[in-house]
Amino acid sequence: MVLTAANSSKRALRRKVDKNQGFPPKSAGKAAMLELLAALAERPDAEDALLGVAATPSTRLYPDDVAALDALAPLLQFAAAQLGVEFAARGIVDYPAVSAAARQALVEDGYPTELALHQGARLRHVLVDEFQDTSIEQFELLENLVRGWDGDTQKSLFLVGDPMQSIYQFREADVSLFGRAQQQGVGGVQLEFLALARNFRSDASVRPATSALMPASLPGAMAVFRACFPRRAIRARGACRSRPALPRVAAPGV
């Protein structure tokens, strides 16, 4: 009702409503809706928030789904127990097992355990690289390790990443956590955001819209990226916008 779709790829907040949306002329409901639309238009995050609500999966479970879950739940519990027995017999573990053990040791009912508080107090500096590929479980572990650090000048949290390089959603990486950390901090620790725009990986001939190395009819790399990425980040969809990069190395012959 609040969103309008000009085409399948672009949505925007409505500017007006009429009888086709159920608001006859001069009705009190229409005046209230127009007032709401005007208030939403002043909030830059309103459209993304509404899109997130629209994309939320239905909470309804159909009978066949309930039956499948009832059958799978005990099977998965049994399989997990058998896997633990096999790990113990062989003296090995895999990465998910290590990650699960860390969560169990450091987080209980959404709060840091005594071990997490103790280990966090011992740590002085934490550096996380490729932060754009962090999962929500990893993010929560980091939150509980640094909880209570805010204002402590003897400790530092350093996160490095590029949302445009996030390609591991299939293993539960959530690029929206990058923006969440930027805006809200991590575990109470507020972060200073530094945007690095200098590119050391390619020379100046790659970036422009056209160059001597490619026909004038073909766009440069940055033009292609701008077309592939949305104009602004959409956290609910795990989408980030394209940011320009300035070449550090001159083009050949320059």
C-alpha cells in the first residue's frame, strides 16, 4: 500500500493515494495516509525498512511442512550425536564443530558467559579481516568478547572489509552486518568509519568509462559495477551500493 512499483526492479514510496487504493476524495483516511507518507519521505531508511517487511517470509506452516519438520528434527539430532561419536573416536573435529563449541562456551541465552567475560578482559586488541563475510553467529561471538570495552583506551577493535566483495552468502555470510557495525558498533564498542577509495590492484585504464585499451562502445569497469549494484544499500536483501575507486597506478604510457 505504501510502496509503489514502477517496474520489477525499482520500488519507491508513494507520493499520493486515491480511490484505487481505498482512499476516496476528502476522506479522513486519505488525509492520514498522506500525512504518513510525508513523514516517511523524510526518513532515508524508511523505504528499505518497508522492503524488508515486504520480503519477510510467511510465518504460516502448512500441514506438509509440519510433518516434514517433525520427521527431520529427531533425525538431525540423532545424526549430530552420531557425528560427535565419530569425531571422538577419530580424535578430529571439523570447523562447524569448533564454531559450535565456541558459541556454547562463550554465549548462553544470548549473553556472554563468565568465560567470555574473562577472555574478553584479557584481550587488548582484536583485528578482523574480510569482515564483509562475517555470519551472524560469528558477529555475536565478537560482540560478547568485546562487551564492556567501550571507553577503554587500552583496547582496540579493528575491522577491515569491503561490502562489494561479499560473495559467501551460501555459507551464511551476512554483508548487512558491515553496515550494522558501522552504524551501531559491536558489543557496545563504537567504531570510527574510514572509507578507503584508493585502488592499488589496477591501473587508470581500467577505471574510466572509456579508455585507449577498450572500444568507446564498451563501458569501463566502474560503469559496469554501477549498473550491477543498487543505488543504495538494502540491508534486508544483503545488497550494498557500488563505491568508486581511484586508481593509484597510472595507465601504461602515462
